[in-house]
Amino acid sequence: MASKSSKNKKKKNKSYFYRLSAWLHLWLGLISGIVVVIVSLTATILVFERELKLIFEPYQTVEVPESKEFLPPSILSETVKEKYGFTSVWGVFYRGEDKSVEVPYYADRSNYQVVYVNPYTGKILHNRYLNNDFWRFVLEGHYNFWLPRNIGKPLVAYATLIFVITLLTGLVLWWPKKWTKATKNASFKIKWKAKFKRLNYDLHNVLGFYTLLIALIFGLTGMVYGMSWFRDFSYWTASGGEEFTRERFFSDTTAVAKYTQKDEDVLFNNVINKVDPKHNKINVKYPYGKNGVWSIGINPSMQSRWQTATIHYEQNSLRAIKVEPTLEKANGGDQLMRLNYDLHVGAIGGITTKIIAF
């Protein structure tokens, strides 16, 4: 057994950077641990939210009638408003040929709802009250730790920042001083037949290394949503020094927009004359406020968001006032922001990356 003096000597031989990393890794991990575990478990549930909804919620899908086209957004939105007495709806979201259309109602912050409608018949299939919704409950835990947003959001965000630091300090602790056969085996292989203490260490150390990059992606993309300063810095870095600006297309948040009833149908028809609505997601977002604009999003992918092309139209003239560039033509900052969600939820490469994320 080594003497106390030899143990102390071994400790002193470690660099100050290594000892600082070890101290931070231990204590920051303990401080952020419970939040990170809950955030990770809720994320695990959310990874396959879309797939699970399609299995357990029959109103997510519809039968496709022969040679029948989608009803225009004005009819679908009016049907929902008449049924539930809504003064307005957020938009009409077409999700492909065999999926129901989503019509969200977000005017009342205390009573968000999403209505599912058959796009061929206009029949209302279901109204999801988000305050009582399981998926909303899980999302609130992931995003706010089930606390008021002004408390929970920064708590989760800074716990994630601490988690990122523990990942980086963990890499420092993992890195062998010398690359020998023995250190390679210890760093890359788990000794399954070892005693519990060693097996526990290997599970932490070796699996920690193999999942490091993925965990960093989740942590950093999560910080983009939780910290405005980190989002701004990420955008500034990726764009080569440009400032992040989120354009506001409205100034009056209380007034109800007055628009021609069929304006949305004109815009929708313009889209379906160019792309197949049954094999693209088409989001028709209504103007918000007197100065709000129409927003039309087109996405050829049913799995991810980053391919969405969005055009904004002036409320009364329907003049195109902003066309968001394709991913290839966007600057680095815009590319990063557009990819951020799909990277964060594991949808960037379809079902394969979702399984890895899970």
C-alpha cells in the first residue's frame, strides 16, 4: 500500500491545470447534476415525439381520397374559428397528403390550443389543449424545469453551461499523459469483468469519451435557446462579425389585423402552383397586429426544419417584402441558427440521428 507521502507527491506531480479541471469537474458536476439529469430524461422522451404521436393519436393522420385536393386555408381557419369562437388563429399548417392540418390558437397565453382538421373535408378531428397536454408538460420540464419561465429558463440554461464545462474538463481528465498500450486500453475499452468500482469508473470515463461530441452538440445548441448573449456570440462568430437581429414584422401587439378573407388562399395557390402540397410541409402564418405580415414556409422534409424556405408578404398588397435565403446562400450565422433546432433534437439526419440522440 502506498504511503501518505507518496500519494501527496503523486498529486503534486499533476499540473495545476489538471488539478483545477478535476476540482471543477467534480463540484460543477454535483451542482448541475439534478437539473442535467431531468433535462436529459425529458429530452429522451421528446426525441420521438412525432413518431409516438403518429402511433397513439389517430387524429394525426387522415385517409387520402382519390383525386381530391386540399381545401384552402381560409375554409379551414374559418371552420375552426366558428367552432371554438376564436377571434383569430396563428396559422394553417399543412403536413403532407396523409396528415391532418394543424390550426394553432395562441391569442390567449393562458389557453393555447391546437386544432387538427381533415384537409380534404374540413372535419375537425381533435382540439389539443396545451395546458393539459402530456407533451407540453414534458417540454416545460425540459425548458423551464416546471418553474416560472423567468426562473426556470436561466436555471436550465446555466446548468447546461456548467454541464458543457464539465464535459471539457472531463476530456482533460480522460486524456492520457502518455499514449501506451495500457493507457489506450484504459481509455477506450471497458473492463466488464472488473470489480464494481473499476467498472463504474470505466462506464463514466470510456462512455463519457464516446458520447462527448454528441453531448457537446446538445449542450451548445441548448444554450442558444436559453441564453441570448450566447446566441448573439455564436451568430457573430459564425457570420464573421455580423450582429444577430430578429426582425419584428409588427408593432401593435393588441390590435387585430384586418385583411381580405381570401388573401391566404391567393398566397397558398401561388405555392401549390410551384410545389406539390402533398409532399411538402406548407405553413401559412397569419399577420399579427396592424403592421403584421403573412409568412409562407415551404419545407420538402417531413422530418426536419432546416430546409424550410420562408417568404414574408405585406398585409394588404401581398407584395413579397422578404425572402429568406436558402441554407447554401445564407451567411454562417443564419446557417447555424437554421440548423440549431434539428441538431438539438437529433433530427438533422432523420431516424438514424434520432436513435443516436436517444
